[in-house]
Amino acid sequence: MDQIEQLGAMAQQLGCAYSFHEPMSRHTTFRIGGPADLFVSAGSRECLSQMARRANELEVPYLVIGNGSNMLVSDAGIRGMVIALTGEFNEITLPQPQQVRCGAGAPLSALCTFALEHSLSGAEFLWGIPGTAGGAAFMNAGAYGGEMKDVLFSCEHMTHEGEFGVLTGAELELSYRHSAYSYNQSAILFLNLQLCAGDQEEIRAKMNDLIGRRRSKQPLEMPSAGSVFKRPPDHFAGTLIEQCGLKGQSVGGAAVSSKHAGFIVNQGDATCEDVLRLISVIQSTVFKQTGVELECEIRKIGQ
């Protein structure tokens, strides 16, 4: 029995759903990606920690993911184990008035709906972002004048070694599309948010306004990984790309969205290689015509 098979056997003992050679295209919003050697759904801290520790003992690399909304997975897939957060990591509670504890695997739509139901304001800017709470904290997601750093005061995490810990306040190192988790290899498990009391109908109206603006300007109906590039100083990436005549440009099955040039969409049969080649075309063209270097916001995962 090799290391991957041993990890699969352990997942079975712990009662975790698992599969071998799982296509990652099923687990990313881009709908792109080759197979992971082992894919495990961890619904509890015990399962997650034990799987992580055993992987380390066996020297098998592993990756913890949410819904794969900001990822581009290699066509060759991921060697090692991928762990998806489920179960308790999808739960959202209100431990204190105006303080929300949200599992990292919970969709941002669920977090926003929870806040609305409890007449809590501050998270409306997240409405319509197709990611999870953990992903939003990881990259300090922001839109329409709001950022995670405005409401996030601590994160509970698991280190790569399988130990649990917490980062609070300045320890989170929140800045534009960055957090301490961008480099420390720990997996965010829970977020603690400070919201404020608001009028439910005003919150609902703001959410409706934002989703309307997103639907009119962003290709939410097509597979993508969201905004491809970080905002360069004094510019908007999408505007630069459009000015360079790249709107609608395609490589294989990947195309610059005709609705928003800051998005690359999967037209149905795109590969990771298609997307990478298109990113290269965009970066080189924009730099040649404007002198601005575009930095990728999405994470490339796998071989």
C-alpha cells in the first residue's frame, strides 16, 4: 500500500468522504484542472488535523481548499492530497450580538444571507462574490468600497503541521489582496467578524443594488476565477485590457470576457494551458502598449 492509499484508508476510518484521481475541474469555479491523487472532504477539526498530520508523516504534500473560486489548477492535476472543508466548517453562528463566527468553507452568499437575517450590516459588499469566507479572508477580498479588513478581527486556523491557532488584529497583516495567510501555509478554518446593527430593508436594498451591478458588468453566468489581475496603481486592469483591444481575445477555450475585460472565462473546453497563454498575451500586450505590468490575482496550483 503506497502513501496515497494509506491516506485513503485513514480517511475511510475517520468517516470522511474521499476519492482517488478526482478531477479538480469539478471543484473549481473555472471548471478547469486535472486529477488530484486523493481528494478528501473534511467535516471536523479532528478529521482535518489527523489527515494533515498523517500526510506530513508520510511526506505527502496536501492542500486545503474551499470552493476553488480563485484557483487555476494545472491540467496535470495535483500530486498529493486535496482537502475540502465541509461540515462544521460551513457553519455560521452569532456567539455575541453583532459578532459573527463563520466557517471558512461557507459560501459568501450564506454569510451575507445570515447577516441580513440578523439585521447586521457591513458584509453587503461580499454579496455576489462566488467564493467562500475563507478565500475572502485569505486574499482580503474587497469590492464596491468594502474590504474584509473592515470587518474581520480574527481568524482561527490550522498550521501545516496540524496544530490549531488564532491570528488577531494586526497579526492578520491585511492589505490589498493580501493577508498573513498568503505566505504562512496555515489553513483558515473560521472567521470572526464584527458587524453592526442595521435596518434589514436597507441592507436588502444595498445587496440587491450590488448584485444588479455585478450581473450587468461581470460574466457571472460563465465559469471563471473572478478578477484575474490585481489593480495596478492609478489604473484598473480591465480598463487597460479593453483599451489594448483585447476584449473578446481568446486562446483555445479561454477568452477575455466581452462583458468585463478583467475576467477570463471558460467557454466550455478551456485548459489551464489556454488560460496561462492568454494571461501571457494580456500581460505582454498591456505592458508593450502602456508600460503597466499586470500582476495575477488568481493562484496557479499543481504541476
